[in-house]
Amino acid sequence: MRHFLVGLIPAVLLISLVIAVSNSSAKREDTPPVIVVLGSSTAAGSGPNPIDSAWVWRLTAYALSQDPRPIVINLAIGGYTTYNIMPTGYAPPPGRPLPDSEHNITKALSYDPDVLIINLPSNDAASGYPVGEQLSNYSMITAQIADPKTQLFVSTTQPRDFTDSTQLRIQMDMRDSTYGRFGSHTMDFWTGFANPDGTLKPEFDCGDGIHLNNVAHRILFSRALTAGVWIWETNRRVTGSGTNRIR
């Protein structure tokens, strides 16, 4: 009898583990899809009028048209840079801003997102942060993503009417580096909006040389879909497949 019980205990533990994993997977599939957006003024809705023409609002409306359950959490704040969304507790170099614990990667991941989007168009360049510094920040930000099923999408920079040639070069080099780092999970927020020198085309300018207008935001929304934001989210919900791009 004792030998029987000894053999039974591991079997019971194994069955319990399988049930626990199955229940965890079922809970995942039954819970509402969650999309979290980190970023600055473009993601926060600056430029378009009315604000529901902004690309994140369009994405929210689209998601709800496909599935009544999605939750889109927009943590973007105007003026933010890669430093503002660094992990809570990070100590930046002198002269760099502290992370915002209510709008950073740590906060974003607390929602257990299916999809995480980062849209930081130009404030790093405006602050003079070189490309290598931005990429180093992205490395630390993306390293916080422990769940391989959290799909990460990152936008390119966007054209801006900088008068400083160094800032324009940072913008264009960071655009290219974003593709190099995030590959197919890059959202193209540059092509068609920029003049050859990296400034913003007038037909997409909301009037300040920085923010994009309604027409442009409709294209940004389309580019987000093209990158696969909703396809990846749907694949995870249905099949549990997919891994996030580049840590």
C-alpha cells in the first residue's frame, strides 16, 4: 500500500500541474485582449481635430468593431522621450529625465498586455539625444518584457521641422535604426510624410511643424494595422502563438 501511495503522489502532482497550466491558458483566452500604448504627443492625440481622428483612437474603434472585449490603455504623454518610459527605479545620467512610474514600461507591463506599442516620434532628437543613446534605452525597455507572448511594436521617428541639421540627422538615422532593431514589428510613421531633408510636408502638418493632422493620422492607423498589430493580437488569443521581437 505504501509503495502504491508513493507512486500515486507524483502522478497526482503531474495531473494538478497540467490542470493548472490548462486553466491558466483558458483564463488567457477568456480574458479581454489588452493593448497598451506608450509614447508622446502623437499617441496622446495631439494634432487631429476632433481627437477621435487620432491614430490610437482609430485603433481603439477598429479593435472594438472586431471584438467587443478589447481594452486599449493609452499611457502616452506629450513631450516624453525614451527616458520617461524607462523602468521604475532606473537612475538616468545627469541632465536626463526620470522615468514616470505611471506612464512607463513598468506600468505598461502591469496590465499584462497582449500587444505593447511604443510611439516616440521626435522628442529624443529635440533634446539632442544621439541614436546610440536611444537604442540603449530601448534595449533596457524591451528587456523588461518577460512574457514572450507580449507582442511589441515600435514606430519609426516622424518628420519634424527642425532647423538644426544635427537633429534632422538624428531623426533619419533613428528611423533606419528602428527598422534594424525591430524589423517587421516596426510601424512606418515616416514614409510619405517627409520632405527629402526630413522636415514635415505641409499637407500633413497640423500647423505647428511638429504634429500630424487628421489625414496623416488616418494613415498612421493604417500603418499600424499593416505592421500586424491586430493580427498578432488575434493570433495570440486564438492560437497562443507568437513571440515578441528583439529584446
